[in-house]
Amino acid sequence: MTMRRLLLGLAVALAAGPALAQQPAVPGWAVGRPEGSTLAPHAPRLTVTPPDQVPVGALRLPPGFQAEVFAHGIPGARMMAEGPNGTIFAGTRAIGRVYAISRNPDGTTRTRIIAQGLAQPNGLVMIGNSLYVLAVNRVLRYDNIEANLDNVPAPVELTQAFGLPTDADHGGNHSWKFAALGPDGRIYTNVGMNCNICETDRDRFALLVSFNPDGSDRRIEARGVRNSVGMAHHPVTRELWATNNGRDWAGNDWPNDTLHRVRRMGEDHGFPFCSSGSADPQFNAGRNCSEFVQPAALLGPHVASLGMRFYTGTMFPEAYRNQIFIARRGSWNRERLTGYDVVVAHLDAQGNVTRLEEFMTGLRDDANQRFLDRPVDVHVMRDGSLLVSGEQMGAIYRITYRR
Amino acid sequence: MRPGHLLAAAVLAAALPHTAPAQDAARGAGLAADRCSACHGADGRSQIPDIPSLAGQQAGFITLQMILIREGIRHVPAMAAVAQGMPDRDIEDLAAYFASLPPAPPEDRRPRDAALASAGEALIGPRLCGVCHLPSLTGRDQIPRIVAQHEDYLARAMTEYRDGRRVGADAQMNGAMVGLSDADIAALAHYLAHRD
């Protein structure tokens, strides 16, 4: 019912706004596609993958690391958050569900669907005993959730308080959310670009923003970040870091997806004028890219760098402490596949990225140009193991280390 | 075709998950006889103007739509009870079955109106239908085949997308329908229904 209202709103907004109505009817993802190109987003898989088809055996890791299937049968699993009692919550996009995954004493897991029918409930954040779900233009708070997994009470509606742009405001582009809890107790999220690339209101779109948990006091943390679907605060410096998805249809190798370090609130990272540190061929508008904050690292062209976390556990070797694990969901806007892996951005003492390490590979089959799964998020568990969500196969992998 | 196009086409065809799910079309046939054929026709060819034929439809599209209906994201009152609680395996098997059937135009197709069809055809290019549905308009994966379908159904689907009463996995079709008049939609539906 709410979806229907939302859609009616979308239609009204689209019909009412003359500027919007004049936009070409081409789907957002295809705007700018060169004639003759057949590149298009890969189809999602929204049905259960039998456990024997979950490609855990294909995963490749550095020496000493092992991968196992933590949970499976969770179609579309994406962003993860952990409750105080150890429940792993997973958001989704098209299938509209939020999952709760709890561990049985024998090490197996039990998965419940705690919410469904939502518009792309991708952003999850846990504050105390409350789970916040950020869907498209909708924010819901599930209080005391872990005590009520079998009988989930109606959530507290915070949609109006947050006042996030609607899917129509976004023109259907980049309207889904990532959410993180800051060390200051605020909820950090993205407001993605309302197109692939265009002139836009730079106080409304391509932002990192934060709110009080009740939705008040919206603050722009960074401008000119095209679409971040992954962010985390450095455990020592408390600085905000974010991954970013670069624009499409500007070639196989430009721009790169990027990692961003936000040192001052509200600083400008340059989109749409500049991407991955250099001028956009169409939308530069005469701006000098050196006037903007430079990316902290280039993460590869079209790799879809999404969920990121600093490694704060003790299970992994010391060299990984406070380094950034990044899930790269994998490319569609490129003739040869890139990404489909987890990388580590290694930082020096000043917080400069010194190198990118390919950490979890094996899901991209270069010879046959196929992929086996699409990693979307990473999560450091309290025992120091690392969870990786695989959206395409509806599985969560767990990575451990033994000396 | 330039080599680049061939490469891109090869990439599109190949870049699918390695482990294809093992759908069982034969099992799907049994399920369809019980649950689908009364409305969608014994051979996936609907005899009811407002209900789509499913013969030859893309398996990915049928699967996606069934899940959107089951999950309460797409609202189709007549389908709600059928979809409620349907296991993924049943959905995949049904989709494999319908995809395996040869597509055919509706038997009760009304006579082709040349003026109406050409008005519809004139909208296909500007509306960029072929970007997603492919130039043949026979679809791919989760994007449906839209040719030789029931005209009434096509018109209703497009109207629902335009008016925000239907949604797919995203809002792309809603955007694609913006600004079309009822007459435009009628012309498109007529053209598509008559294209084989």
C-alpha cells in the first residue's frame, strides 16, 4: 500500500515537472550509451541457490586464510549489520527483504525474514538494541529487534523526519541507501547522483550526509561524491572514509571507482566536474580538478566498489589491523569484467593509501568472462572473522585465519 | 557488425553466473496445469484478452515478476493467492516450462489497423524500447518479450507503469512511459500485438 502511494507520488511528480517530463525515456543506466554497445546491467538472481552451487570452493585467499559458507538461501543479501547479541542483519534491493541470521549452538545458522515488501531496503544500521532500515525514501526503526525476531513488532516510522529524496526526485537513479553509525552517534548515509552524470543541485545530490538518529539536524559531510554505497569511520582518527562508484559510458578504463577520505566537514570531492582526479570530458565546466579533494585511492574502472570496513579484530595478522576491506561487486559497464572480489587498501601512519591488495578472488573467470558471485559488503565479527555477502548467490561467506 | 560489437555481444551473452540453476521444465508443466492454465491457457497461450500469454516468455522475467508479486512489491489481486508462499523452486520450474514453449500470437487478434500500427511503430525508436527489450523486442533475462502479446494486456501494463500502479525491480519502465497519452499507448499496444 505504501509502495503504491510512493509510486503514485512518483508518477505525479514525473508528470507534473516539465523538466523531468522532457527527459528522454531512455532508462537511466543507458543514458550516454554509445550506439552499438550491448553492455547492460547483469540480471539479479532472486531465488534460493542450492547450497551445493554456492561457489565457496572457488574462493582464493592469502596463505593461512580459509573461507566457509556462513549462511545461504538468502536471495539478494547485501549490506550487513550486527546486533549486540550477534544476530547478523542483511538488507537487499529488488527483493525488498531484510533478513536476520542467527547462529545455532552447532554452528549452523537460522535465517528469518523480518521485513519484506520494502523499496530496496539496502541501508542497515544498529544503534543499541534498535535496527534502523533505510529503504528508498523510507526510514524505519525496529526497537529491541533481537528479542522479537519471531514476532517483529511494527517499526517506528522515521521517514518524514529524515526527509530523504524520493525515487522520483532521483529520476530513478542511485536512490538506494547505505547507512553507517558514526563514532559521534549519528547516522551517516549517501544521497546518490540523480543521473549517470548531469548538471545537478550539488546541495541535494551526490552527497555524504549525516543525521541524528531521530532524523533531525541533517549535515552535509561531503559534496561531489557520485554514489557511495559503503562508508566507515577510521577506528583511530575517526575520519569518515567512503567508497564511490564512478560514472558510466566514458570508456572501459576511465574513470576509476574511488576511495574517499573526508577530513573536513562539507568539503568538495568534485563530481560531476571531475572523476578519479581528472576532468570529465563532458561536464568539467572549466573547473580545475586540483581545487577539489583528491581521491584517497583509485579502486579500478567500473568495479562497483561498495561495502567497506576497517579491520578492527585480532584474528587476522597484525598487518591487517585498521586497514580497509572493500567489496567490489563487479563491472557491467566494461567490455571485460573487473572486480568481483574483496581488496584491502593498506594505509601508512599518515593515513595515505600505500597499496591495494587483492584479498578474496576466484569469483571472476577471466578466460570465459563469467562471474560466480558478486560480493557487496564485508563485516568484521567480534571474533575477528570477516563476513562477505554474495548478492548473486544469496550467501554469506566467513573468512577466518589460522597461524 | 564491427569486431567491437561482436565482443560486446559475446560479453553480454557470457557474463552470467557460472552455475546455472537446475530448473525442471517438466515439473513446471505439472505445476502449470494445476495453477496457471485456467487463466494463462493450456499451452501458455492465454485466451483472455487482458491476461498475458506466457509461452516463450523470458524465464528470468517470469521468475522476477512472480517474486515481486509474492513479496508484495507488485500488486496483482488475481495473482496474490497463487503466488503466496510459492517456493522458489516452483517459480523457477514454472518459468523454465513457459520459456520452453513456442511463442505464438493470440488467436483472437483483431485485424491490423495499418495507421494505428504505424503510429505505434513510430514510437518504438524514440522511446528506445530496444535498449532493454533488444531490437527484436523479444527481451533478455529479466526483460520481457513484448511482441505478439495480447493487445489489451499490453495496453494495461503500459498504462499501469505510466500511472505508477506497477513497478518492476526498478522504476525504469515508469520512466520510459512518462508523457505517453492513452492514444500513444493504444498505438504501441496494437503495433506490438501484431509484430511477430
